[in-house]
Amino acid sequence: MPLPISTPPYRVLCVVGARPNFMKIAPILAALGRRAAFTPQLVHTGQHYDAAMNEQYFTSLGLPRPDLNLEVGSASHAAQTAQVMLRFEAAMEQLDPHAVLVVGDVNSTLACALVARKKLVPVIHVEAGLRSGDRDMPEEINRVLTDQLADLLFTTEPDCAANLLREGIDGRRIAFVGNVMIDTLRSNLPRAVAARQIAHDAGRAGLADGAHGYALLTLHRPSNVDHADTLAPLLRTVAAISARTPVLFPIHPRTLAAIERLGLRHLIDLPSILALPPMGYLEMLGLMRDARVVLTDSGGVQEETTALGVPCITLRDNTERPITISEGTNALAGTDPARIMALYEDLLRDGGKAGRVPVFWDGLASERIADHLLEWLGNGCRLPASAG
Ligand code: UD1
């Protein structure tokens, strides 16, 4: 690609689209903002638009108002991706960035990377190289393709580089910097809202401070929530767990819609289950920190529980974040009720995996990114002579 001949300050256009992007971009914007050599820009594609999925994150994370909101909203994958592409192309023309920085694996990540690359603007992917090996997962397609498009790839764990090299990516483009989401977790932990406060505010104070603690549940993967033959057994298993350990369940809009559509309300309308709306960042942090165990199909929550040292049972057959299993507190249960119950029983008996916090999940990943990026842009985006 032609090298951009430019001098600082570098306009780095950072993209957010959906909830899991917000806590990743916040520390990056802050780290760029601390360096005079950068002029950070922020575009929100509007993939997530509900106040509960959006504003409360912007407020609690202290995110600046986006320079532009593309307001794409929900649609099929093709329509959503296409709308982001169309509107992001116009946004790039308006903001004229030197580089585009995308995080994670949502549809907005891929759409914006594709537009930027074809406009010959360098693409930086933060959280590159994660692979579940499951190509039926929309996020896996987004990860593989975004990494192919990226000029600079920042990784969260050592395995990621091997995944990228296997896919033919030049090792000189890859930098292991650690986990920006954990930067946000560490800096916000002192402000986390206690779970007993959340249960109290919901009028169910007793649920969060019983002798056995509580289990926190999050569910939103289409493969888990869209069909009754998966969702109903999962919710029945949760109901069985709640007979021993109360369950706090902040419900994603997709999941709530599925529960209503499939007529499964009765499975969560129980005295031992507290259904909650989608939580803000500080509330979710408190709910994870204070939980006895977390049951989830989220990627980010697997990492956050590992950073917090809280046992996690993942309701998926695979994970793109294997370090949470090899080093952290995570265990894969899949969706088989017997396996979920067995892991839960083990946990009640022995307290769950102790785990340790992975290397570079130390609160400084964004600083490493900003330093690396400055050097790279200053070198006209040239790669070093040998892999480093
Ligand atoms: C998206 C990401 C997923 C991420 C998740 C976090 C992709 C392919 N998926 O999935 O990786 O883990 O965000 O939440 O990009 N909805 C609302 N209000 C909103 C947003 C969504 O009501 O603000 C409802 C709509 O009915 C929508 C559905 O949720 O159709 C799904 O939203 P969508 O953005 O398509 O994907 P998520 O399932 O949220």
C-alpha cells in the first residue's frame, strides 16, 4: 500500500458499534489523548442504540461524544454490515483520518475495516488473532476477515500470534500488548456498584447476600437464545441451579425478545431468579466481582471473570479465549444440562478454579498500543526488517 506521508498530530479514527466495544475503546482514546502526537476521533456506527446498551456505558466510562453517529441500528447481518460500510465511507471522507482503529469482532468492526482498507487508510485491529475455530459464529468470520485486512494487529494473549501466522499474516505486523478491556476493568473496579445494592434497588435485597452467594447469568449468543430447543433446556438448568444459589440475570434485548416469542417467561419468573434489564458497566462489574459463580456465553465476561478471579462456567462448546481456561477461572460447559450441573456441583464442593491473571492483563495495554502506534505511524507505517 502507498505509505501515508504525514506528520503529527495523527488523526486516528476509533470505531465503536456495539456494547462490548465501548470498554475497549475507552482506555485507548484516553491513552491517545495523553499524547500530543495524536488527535483521536470517535465514530459510533449505532449498531447498538438502546439507552441501556449505549448511553449508560458512555456516561459511566467517561467516553466523549462521538464525532459522528451513523445510526445504523438492527438489521440482518448483510443489511447491517452494508449500511455501516456506506455510512462509514462518508464519515471517513468527512474526518479524513490517517488511520482507522477497530476493536473486537462485531459486524461494525469488519465493515469499517473493509471500507478503510479499500480507501488505502491503514487499519489497526485491537484484539486480533482470537479464534474459536467455529465458523458458524458470526464473530469468527468478523475476526478472520478483519485480521486479513489489518495493517497492524494488537493481541491479548500469546496464542493469538500463532493463529495469525497460520493464516499467513506477516509476524512483523503483530504486537502482543495485552488486554485493553482489563485496563478498563482495573481502573473502574473501585467504582463498581455492589450487587447487594442492585438487588436492593430491584426490591429483592435478599437474593444477593444469602449464605451461598448468587450466580450471575448472561446469555445472548444467537446459537443459545434464538431457538426453543436450546434456550428452554438452558433456562430449565438455570432454574435448577437457582434452587441452590439465587440467580441474577441481566437480560440482553435479543434474549428477552426470544423468551417472550418462545413463551418461556415462566422459566425465569421464579422467586429465586432476579431478572434485570441490561446493566451499565459499573453495575455489571459489581455483579461479576461479587458473584459466587458466573454462567455466560459472552466472550468478554470470560476474560473479566479471569481478571477478577471469579469462577466462570461458559455455556458454549468452544472459546476464542483459551487462556481463560489454561490460566484463568473459566471452564467450558457447552449447553448440555448434565455437564453444566456437574461443573456447578464441582464448584460448590471445591470453590472452583483458582486461576491466575495472564501476562499483560495489567492495566497498561492501551499505553503499549499508543506507544507502538506512534512509532509505526512515525515510520510511515513501514514494517521492521525482521519479525519482532
Ligand atoms: C452483537 C455482536 C456480538 C456482541 C453483542 C453484545 C455482531 C455479529 N454481534 O450481538 O458479538 O457480543 O453485540 O451485545 O456484531 N437490540 C436492541 N437494542 C440494541 C441492540 C440490539 O433491542 O441496542 C436487539 C435487536 O432486536 C437486534 C438484536 O438485539 O435485532 C441483536 O442485535 P445485534 O446488534 O444484531 O447483535 P447482538 O446480538 O447484540
